Amino acid sequence: MSKKDILNKLKKKHPQININQLSQIYEKFIELISKALLDNKRIEIRSFGIFYTNIQKARISRNPKTGEKINTPEKKTIHF
């Protein structure tokens, strides 16, 4: 689903709210989720899902084309 699809559905459900206001609400919502994930916080939206971060340890992986070994550094991943 794209941002446009979400805004259109919200507009149908709440016709009294201006599309620009809905867009601002959407942007703020995404910003709050992003900031929380950057702070390693867990976000639970009831009846929808849970967002959380996980640290993927550094490892040695392989390039699928060449089979060459590659050092993959530690990184933070987002799970839903």
C-alpha cells in the first residue's frame, strides 16, 4: 500500500478532515515510529502489529554470484 492509498482510505473514512491535514498526521506518525525505532524502542499497535529492532551480529557471508567470502558488519534490522 502506498502513502496515497492510505490517505485516500483515511479521507473516505473521515471526510471532514482536509487531505493536507491527513498528510501531516501520516508524516508525524511515520516520524514517531522512526524515532522510536532509532532509540531501540518496541512499538505495539494493537490489532495491527509490533515493530522492533534487532542487532544482526557480524558474520562471514558469501557472494551468491562468485562464492567469494565477504565480511558482513554488525547491523540493526527492523522486524514487524
